[in-house]
Amino acid sequence: MTRRLVLMSLSLIAFGIALLGLWPSAGNEANALLLMMLTLQAAGQTAWHWRNTFLSQLFLSASLILNILLICTFLLPESWVGVDHWGGLLINLPGDWHIANIRPPILILFACFGLTTCALLRMRLGFGSAIQLTQVTLLLLFAMTTDASLSVASMVLAGPERITLTSFVSLLLLAQWIDVQPALMHMWRRTIVPLVISSMITLICLLAWQQQSQDENDRINQSTYVLGDKIATELSREINDQLNAMRRFAGFWSLMGQTPTRGEWQRLARSYYKDFDYFQNIAFIDPDSVVSRVFPDKGRNHDVLGVRLLDAQPDTPLRNPLELGIEGHTGIIDLIQGGKGMVSYLPVRDPRDGTILGAIAMVVDLAPLLDRAMDTARNEAFAVTLSERGNIYIHVGPESRLAPWGHRIPIELPATDLTLGLQPTQHFLAATRGRLPEVTLLTGILLAYLLFLVIYMYRRVSQEHGIVKNANDALREEMVRRERLQNEIQWLARHDELTQLPNRRYFLEQVQSFSGKMPLTVMILDIDFFKTVNDKLGHLEGDRYLQKVAAVSRAPVESAGGILARFGGEEFVVCIPECPRAVGRTLAEELRRAVQAAGLPQPATDSVVTVSVGMACVARAPLRLDALLQAADEALYRAKSSGRNQVQVAA
């Protein structure tokens, strides 16, 4: 119960962090979509820890749908669903809704996706929860350590948003790790190998994503720099062209050697004005710095006629042509007619004596000049500025939703050095950036996940197969052991354990099987004075005597095709099929001599152990075993009565 409360507390803290850090405010209305996704995810995980499966599945499924939609904005090709299409869905919403404002960095999105699917799959190891949480951990580490510039056209992971998103993911991740920890500890042998392999693949894919993202950013950076350099070159060329044209214009009036009349001025200035439509005006200034001619002579341009410029603009470089006879150029100034521009003054001399007749003023309006130098079809994709010594004078294009980086390209002019600034828009970056890095990352994560499942299931099946195999081997060993035990029991039931000879039961069964093999001979052997051996030498020694007698007697009997059994105590019994009386007697004598030759000391006679043998033989059927054994026993009795160590044959 305590553990569940801890897990619920972590999820609720994450829920609160998301609400506080991403609550929509003025200018941040687009946070509402991301906040909805995160709060649904936190609520779903809290419900899971609360063991409310229905609410958990409901909240997590809704969060997953939003997550997939945001991921699709990164993955779908521009030709399928362009940035303009996404923008069309957001344009009617109140506030600054744009594709770059509603989606967090792709690493955070994938991390939230992994946490959501892990919770939906109930955090089971068999469904890959271990690799999912490991992948989320790696994604979070890369999101916290990777350069923010790699997250193009998305929320910048910096400042409060960085703290909010990383804290939110970290808390939910910690809660899920705690939840799966018992199962992971229990199944670590099965999990460790696929987890290490899949984690390495995920790490490689993250490094590949990082490199591809950097390459893609470098490509966009290079292409925008080339465009900016092209605009700067075109701007510089345009200014030089119009300056050279005006030098020719001033040279013409110098050749004329007179102040132009109004009609001549209007006719010649009109052709130059048409060629350079960004001229605000072309004026002729007399030696006293008074504007005497202007084209076009209308609107605010007409108002400058008769103005003495050295009084209106004391620091103007007009003194250069009027006093020194050299060109004068301003930097960016506030024009008398309004707006920002530059003015070039070119001297007009009398060719006869070099007297300065006046100056030609060329007033350039920078805004139309910059429009002419730019590709106007791409004005909405870039913001272009002209600045001088850090002061921005002209701004063309969008002023918001701009990329956090741009280019500054110097432009050398006769009187000053301008700086052209080119800054792409988030819309342009989202539309032109390739989808390969994100596709590579997603493909690698999915492949690592599937590989984990394959290896995990293979190891699980292998372990279960090993368990079954071990159980089969143990069962087989048990069966062999039981069979051996059963055989041993069966053997003990039919044999004498001391002498290893068949016992009475087995002997009687074998004799019945010999009933068709006549003549049949039966012998009973009894060790002479065996009680004395036990009394004088002990029962252990007596047992050894029994074993020795059995050993020396067995070979002759079995070589004759018969059976030797222990009948009880110190008595042994022999049955030989197809054995006539005479052959039987010979064999009985052989047995008696074999025992005597064994040389076992006999304390009763101070000699060696001997046996008495009683033999009976039946020549033809039927076999009456009881009678045959009775006859052999009586013959044994006679042998013992006659002095022992001899063979007696029944009649």
C-alpha cells in the first residue's frame, strides 16, 4: 500500500508541474495542446497506480492520440501533409498557434510516447517494459544534453519549459521504474542480455539521429547563407550600378558646362529614374547648397525645392563636391522626404576652367532597394534586415516566429559598411527540413524494441525448454532408478543375498521347468559340523565359509547345465536335467572333493570343512518333486550317519 501511495504521489507531482509550467497565458496559448497531452498522461498513470484500469486506459489512450498527431508533424513528408496544411488547422484558434509552438522537441515526444505505451501495456516485462523504460531514459538524457539547435521548428528546450518537460518526464519515468523493479529483479537473468543488446542499438540510433540532425541543420544553414550572400551581392551590385550611372549622369552635365534647364533636367533624369525605381529623387544642387532641380517634381520631393541643405543638414557630406570637388556619400540617414536612405553627391564642373557648377544628389530609398535585391516570392520565408554599426534601419519580412539563429553578411559601400541580416522563419525550417533524422530514430527505436521481444521470448522459451528437459531427464533417471530397484527387489526375492545363489523359491520354479528333461538328478549338500564353525569362529566367519562353499560348488554345477541354490542354513541343493544316475554320482563326488580342496579350517575335527551329499534321480515322468527331494534328504541323512564327507544315492 505504501509503495502504491509513493507511485501515485510521483504521478500527481508530475501532473502539478505540467499545470504550473505550461498553463496557457497571453502569448503562450499554444501550450494548451501540449498541456492537455501531458496532463492526460499523468492522470492515466496515476489511475494505473490506483489500480483503476478503465480510467487509466481512457486517459492514456487520449494522450497517445495527441502524441501520435504531434509526432506525425515531424515524420510525414511535406508532399503528403505540408506545414501549410497543419497551419490551416490551427489558424482559426485564438492566440499565436503555429506548428513550431505546439510541439515539444522530438526526443521529449518519443519519451512521452514510450511512457504512455508502457503504461498501456501494463508495464509487463513480456511486453518489453524494460527496454521501453531504458529507451525513455536514454531519450531523456539526450534531450537534456543535446544542443537545443538540433530541435528545429519546435519549442526551444530552455528556461522554464526545459525544467517543466524534463521534470515531468523524469517523475513519470521514476514511478514506472519503481513499479517494474520487483518483476525485473525476479527475471533479471532472462532480461539482462536482450536489454543490453537493444539498449546499444537504441544508443547507436540516437547518435545517428544526432549526426543526421546536425548535417540537416548544416545543410539548411549553408543554403540560407548562400541565399543571404546572394542578396548581399545583388544589393552591392545594384548600388554600384546606380552609382556608376549617376557618375555618367553628372559627367554629362559637366560636359554641358552649364546649369541644366528645367526641361532638360526632367527629360534626362526621367530615363535614369526609370532604370532605378528605388531612387526617391534625383536633384541638382547649386553651389550655395540650394536644391534647384528635382525629379520627380511632386509630393514631398517638390517640398525640397529651394531648401538650403547645409542649413537643413549641417553634417551632410555635400561640402565634398561643392567645396572640394570630390564625391560625398552619406551612411544611412533620415531622409527629408521621410524614411531611411542614403544620399550620394557628385560634383558638376565647368570643363573650361573647372569651376564647380553644383552637385548631383542621388537619394536612394533603402526599402525598395532591398525588395529589388531580394527574391520577393520568398519574403515570407525570411526576415531581412539592413543595419549599420548594430543599429537596424530596415526590416523586411516577418517579425515573429523566427528561427533562433541567422546570418550577418557585411556589405561594403563608399561611405559606410552595412550588415545584411537574414533570419529564416520557423515555417520555412519546418517545411524544408528533411524527415530522415526523425524517421531513422523512430525506426531504430522500434527495431530495438522488437529485437528485445524476440530475444526475450527466445530466452524464455529456451529456459522453459531447459526446465522441461531437466524434468524429463530427472523423470528418466527416476524411471531407470526405479527399474533398477525393481530388478534388484525381484533378484533379492529369488536369490540369497549372502551367497548370490538362487533361493529355494527360484530353485523350485526352475526344477518345474526341467520336468520334461529326464532323467533328472537332485542333490542336497550339507556342511559338516557347521554349527561348530559358527560357535567357535563366529557368524561372520561362518558367512564367509558359506560364500566359499557356494563359490567352489557353483562352477561344476552350471557347467553341467544345472542349478545350485541355497536351500536354507548350511544346506545347498542341486538340480541337473538330463543327468543319469552315474553321471550325477560322479558330479556329486566332484563337488565333495572341491569343497574339501577349498581348505577351510574345521575347528570340530582340526581338519578342513567337508560336505555330505544326498542324491536322488528320477529316470522318467511324471516328476514328483516333493518325493524326489524327500529321497535326496534321506540319502543325505544316511551320509551323515555313515561318518559324513561322503555321497549317498537314494534307491
